Amino acid sequence: MSEPRNGRSVRRHRVVVFVRDGLLPIEFGIVHRLFGEARSRDGEALYEVLTCALTPGAVRTDTDVTLSVEHGPALLGTADTVVIPASDQDYDPPEDGRLPRRLADAFAHIRPGTRVASICTGSFVLAAAGLLENRRATTHWKSADAFRRLYPDVHLDPGVLYTHDGSVLTAAGVASGIDLCLYMIRLDHGASVANEVARGTVVPPHRSGGQAQFITEPVPQADGASTARARTRALSHLDQPLSLRELAAWESMSVRTFTRRFRAETGMSPTQWILEQRITRARELLENTDLPVDDVAAAAGFGTATSLRQHLSRTVGVSPSAYRATFR
């Protein structure tokens, strides 16, 4: 619960992190840090982040550090969002693919409709609990074969950073846990709040869930042949037509070489990347300016309000005016 304001208390969105023996501390820290950094324009914390375990007390991690947890599983019943980080237990999941009895009893506390998310192999727990049946999900690419064998009814996509299907979200690994938390903050409070959290923690503000898990060339090669300059220049020209031939020319590459290099460095095609940047730009303008929708569409490079409406509805699920009303 937040501090009283004008004589009233404002309830924060409660995020409960459920940890297990063998916890990966970095994933636990990601959730606390990112949600804990989210602030309103008045500087008020937007989330309350708490931790629980099967039994209050010491929780073993996969390092030489032990975590002291105050709360037991009943805390799950108070959550608006539950996050399940990975554990080294997930590397040897039960052969029957079912939740151990104590875990099942713990999950019974979660209220219907609660948003539930996993990081890395925490997805095995969600699948064993039946929360991923007939849903799209991801997990760490090294665990994909074991996951498919145990949970054939889950639509596993091990090639993406994170997924969102209904009230259930999954992230592929440690770093994509950052992307998933920022994505949830963006859903709840808009791009401005998420971007501010990203700036404060010095991480990229937005990577699409559809981006590839494994990027073959995450940093430029020693010969300097990179597409970074074209990406930087494209961001300052989003209001203009951007052809693949023009992007390649900025790097003095053939279209074929540029496309191959771009995908190796970003995990997506140039066309997909530009569309993502345009959607992000449009969302920021809708949140932070009073520009008419036609002007927002032009500034983001969509040309017309109709085109912006189609793309925003496809990616966010609402019209530009509805999006603006939500975050203004």
C-alpha cells in the first residue's frame, strides 16, 4: 500500500516473486529492480514488489549466497502479478511433467485472472501447473527439447525473447526477463514510464518479443562492417520513407549483404525493425503530446491515420484515440 495522499491511500499493483531452492539470483533481482523503479509523474512508486517461497526462511540459490524470505505461499493470493524465476531444479524436471504436491498447493492460492509470468525455465512450472496448455510460450533454447517432450500441448516457440498469451507471459532467459518486465510496465503505464525505468537501469527501452533469442553477431565485427550507423540514422528519419536500398547505401553495402548483416546483429529483418521503431515513436507521441492523430501518423512514418490505426490495433489491440485516453 502506498503512502496516503490527500487523506487517501492508493493501492499499488502488487508483484509477487515466487522463489524456489536453486534460484538464479539475477532473475530475482531483475524483477525487484525494474518494477521497483517505476514511478508516476508525481514520483510515486507504481508497484509493490514482494517475495515468497514454499516455506519462509532460507532459500538456496545457485551461488554461494542464501536468500532470506519472509513470506510463505499464501502471499500469492494477494498478487496482481506473479513472477516465477528459474531454478536449477528446472534442469531435471519430473518425468511425469506434473507439479510436486507442495508446489500445486502453493499455486492454488493464485486468484483467477492474476497475471502470471515466468523467466527462463520457470516456464516449466507454469506448464506443469496447466497454465500454458494450448497457449503460446517460450523457454530457454537449451531446454526446448525437454519442454516439448513433457508438454506437447503447449505451443512452444524457442526462437523468441518473450510471449504474451492472455494473462500468461513467458521470457526465454535472463536478459529477456528484463525485456519482459519492461513490456509489462509498458502495458500497465505506457512507454514513457517504461522508458524512464530503462534509462535508470541503463538497458535498451524496448526489444520486441518476436526478436530472436540467439543473435549471431550481437556486436560489430572487428572490421567495422556493422549496420549500427544505418539504424541510428533511420531513427532520426522515421517520418520519411525508408527503403532497404537507401539503408544499405548508408552503410555502403549491397542490399543482400546489408539484410544478412542486419538480421545477424538485431535478430530481425530491417523492415520489421523499422515498423517496431515507428510503433514505438507513435505510442510516445500519443502519450506525451496533443498532436492530432494525423500528425502522429506522419511523424512516425505511417503516412495516414488509417495506416497508424491498423498497425496499432494489430500490435497493441486498441485505436490511437483509445490508447491516448488510457495513458493521458
